[in-house]
Amino acid sequence: MKIFYDDEVDAAYIELSTQHPQGVIELAEGVNLDVTEDHHIVGIEILDASKKLAIETLYRLEMEPPMAHAA
């Protein structure tokens, strides 16, 4: 995973895969999922990012234990 922020255009991008996206799914205004043809998520684009999230925490990594799978 890679995280990018461009302060000139106030856009954040979270790259989840190196696959080439084939399409975009808009989740909300300015929040888009880049997806492959078979709907695997490649990345998340956030426009007007400083209005939607705390940029100073964008690069902070916090990990939780794996979620238990329901039987």
C-alpha cells in the first residue's frame, strides 16, 4: 500500500494494488474507488482531501489484530 497527497490540488490517493484500474466507482462526491474489470479495488481517490480528513494523520499507520472470521 502507498499513500500520496498532492497539496497543490488537495487530493489524496491510497494505492492498494499495482494493477491497472479499468473503471471508477463514485462512493460520494469526490471519493472514488479505482477498480479492475472484475471489481478488485486498486485505489481510493479523495478530492478536497483536507476538507474530508485530517491530512496530518494520513501517513500514520495503526494496525489492529486480524478480524476473527465468523463460522
